[in-house]
Amino acid sequence: MSRTISIAPVTRIEGHARINITLDDTGQVTEARLQVQEYRGFEAFCVGRPFWEMPAITARICGICPVSHALASALAGDRILAVQPPPAAQRLRSLLSLAQLILSHSLSFFHLSAPDIVLGLDFNPAERNIAGLARRTPDLIRKGIRLRQIGQEIVNRVAGGHLHPEFIVPGGMRRPLDSEGRDAIACLLPEARLLADDAVAVWEEHRERFLAEMGGGGELPGLFLGVVGADGCLDHSSGRLRFSDGAGLVKELPPEEYASAIAETVSSDSYLKSTVCTVGDEPFYRVGPLARLHVAPFDQAPRAEQARRDFLQDKSLARSSLGYHQARLIEMCYAVERLETLLTDPLITDPHVLARADVNARSGVGITEAPRGTLIHHYEVDGDGLLTRVNLIVATAHNGQAMDRAITALARQHLCGEKLTEGMLNRVEHGIRLYDPCLSCATHLTGRLGIAIQLRAPGGKVLDSSWL
């Protein structure tokens, strides 16, 4: 008879989830799915609030990527005000987006994934964690903590606060960056560059063994999505949406037209609000570090751009979910390189950082690139600026289908109904860690809630059902 194997909870991710793997009556894997078990109603309870408050409110969705939510929210607010933030504010927002990459990617690599990469996927699970890794390689963990600390210190200096940013607002920024703050940030970057290079060295040391243990994971078809600037290069802080097949441009559209290419779906067994692509014949697409490397070149970061091009030459890894680790490290190096350039711009300390206006539009869409991928905030307001509708689409929602496909491929490769080991299941679980999902961000409301309860007879007949 068919049966289900559950991995619960999925560990070393942000949020609460389980993996359900279905085997047929011969013991072969038919499907694996990520089931998100938590629900948070930000889209619902923000209705009625002034849109001015949204950068501060949505930053509280997540303690890992609060800057990204605040930036996307402020961009949506800019559209409602119908203003262009001053050049200094735009540069400060770019600086914050890059600093967010450093602090988030360092956490993902050093703390969440390195135990598998460095110790091995079959290592004793009681020791295959950050504590076990710290006992064996304490210097490695210190470097990861320090790199994340540098990213957070940059955010604190530019955006205020100690975790959630305070100075990101519709129309620009609440406060400028002075020369003292600029110089303090500049002093951190040489160390950040060395630490990012060290992370790359750790990956290179263990890369071949790790990839062999994972067994490839399979190349996935479909498109890549990212945000590009007016120059056609990657832009983490604002720009146009670009879908690419990895070989060339497929479709590009302005932020306010996102719904013409992206449709949201609700599942009966998960609170994850996934999406599908309506561009072309393939509904499947990916976002995040791997996708961004395919979508557009890096501007003003020659070292990282060369690393991006070299990575894309390995076509099997570049299209596989296993490529996310290396892509994340390349992006971290890119962020340090771009920060060095931004800080030399005289406009970075210009005191004019806020454009003032009132409600001039009833709708606003803000799209930015969060560390995990493309982030969309869409607000509708009344004449007083009170929210009448809120829609949030986060990277983990974009990658919902991708995660299911990745863990299904890994489960089919490694699992057999006759024999199961912890290491086999850990390979499937790592398929989720590849995407570094943020489940607190991804669980929002579209239509009715997404959990169905069914009462079944022993033979499987549904006797009663209800929705939560």
C-alpha cells in the first residue's frame, strides 16, 4: 500500500514546516511537498491603517529581512505620493539593500547550511548543527557571526534602530547619512571583503564532496525572475521585473503590471501562498540569488561579475537548485564591492533625503530584491491614505513550486521504501535549506485560509470536511 513519510519539523530554516513524502505501493516516491504550518495575517490586519505606517509595520513580519520589507513598502508609498525620492535617498536605500544581503546571506551559509556542507550530510545529527560546528571549527563560526554583525551595523547606522529600521519612509529617508557615518561604514568594508572571500574558500574546499553527497538534485526547467535597472543591470532596490530563460530576455514589465505575469494560488494542505507564472508555456519559475545571476549582469562590481560569468559556465550547477549556495556567496561578494563604490559617491551624504507630498494616487506597487528573491508590496488606499487592500508576494511564495520540485527530485534519487536512513532524509530536508525560505514572510491571505480538515473512514471515504 502507498504510505507517507513525514520530516517534521524541517530544521535550520526560518519558520515552521514539515515535508510530506508520498510513496506508491512499490516503495517508489511519487511526490514530496513542503507543508507550512504557521499562519500570519499581515495583509488582513493592515487594512484600515495609514499607508505611512507600513514600512514600520511590515518590517516586523521578519527579524531576518526587515529592511527588505521596509524598502518595498516605502516604494509602494512613493507611488501613492507620486514622488521620486531625492538622489541621496535612492542611494541610501541601495546601500541598505546591499547591507541586508550581507547579513542575511552570511546567516544562511555559515549558520544554517554550513553544518551539512562542512561536516557532511551523513554526520551525526546530534552534532550536525551550529553548536557542533562551533566545537570543531570555532573560527569559522566567529567569521560568520562577524560578517553578519558588519551587515547589521551598516543597517543600524543608515536606517536607525537595532533590528527593525526606523528611517525608511514613503518619499525617501527620514534622516541623511553624515560624513562620520559614511567613514565608519567604509572602515568596515575591507574586513567584510576578507570574510566574504573566506566564505567562498570554505565552499570551494567542501564543494565537490557536498555535491557528490547530494547527488546533483537535478536541473530544473522554467524561468528566472529578478529586478533590473534602467541600464539593464541587476538592481536590488528598485526597477522593472524581468523574466528570463537564462539565455536571453523573455519578458520585462513595470512593477504595477506584475499581476499580468504572476498569479497567486492557495493549497488545501499548506498556509504557503505560492505563485505561478503566466508568461509563456511554463508556469514554473525561480527567484533569489541563483535567479538573479541568470537575469542580469552586475553593475560596477567587476570581480563579482567575473565570478557570475564563471559560475554560469557550469550549466548543470547553474540550473540546479544546488547552485543556490554558490550564487549566494557570489552575491555577498557583489554586495561588498558595490558598497565600496556607493560610499565614494558625494551624493551619499547629501542632506536632502525626503520628498514631501500627500495622497496623489489610490494604488502603489513597490518591488525590490530581498536576499531570498523578488519582493512585492501592493497597496490600495482611500482619499485619506487609509489602506483598503494589501497584497504581499514574497520570495518564498515565488519559490513554492521550485521547493516542491527540488525535494521531489531528491527524494526520488535517495529514498527507497525498503530502507530509510537519517542521512537520506537529511538530503531531502537540505533541498529546502537551499532556498533559505522565510516562512513567516510567506504565509498570508488569499481568499479563504489554506488548511482543510477531513474525517475519513478506514477505506479512505471522506465522511466530513471543514476549513480552518
